[in-house]
Amino acid sequence: MLRLDFKGSPNRATLAVLRGTYHLPKRTAAYVSVGHMRNDGAPALAVSSGAAGSAPEPGGNQNSVIVGLRHAF
């Protein structure tokens, strides 16, 4: 959990992330990541700074889920 707090201001942002990896045979792994960004006040911070336009409205919240497979050659 990460909290960004601005002194003398009601603005703050809180990020919570949960990650997991499960190793499969033959150099392969499955992974999952779940996140929640809570913005209070004017901040409009996103869970991930990915694509343009992915940030929430000022003071809005955002959720994310990432699932995938990784294989080492």
C-alpha cells in the first residue's frame, strides 16, 4: 500500500496492489496483478501510467487486473 499525502491540503492518493505468480513446469509461469487507486480531492492519478486518456477524473478511483503467462526460452 502506498499513500501520497499533500501537506496542508485535503488532496491525497492511495494505491493498493496484490500480485501473485504460480510457476508451471518447463520454465513457464502464470501471473496476476490486481490494483486499486483511490484519489481524494483534486488528484487524478492512474493505477498504471499506460496509454493516454487512461487517468480517471479528478478525485475518481480506478481498478486494474492484469493476467498473463511468461515463458523463458
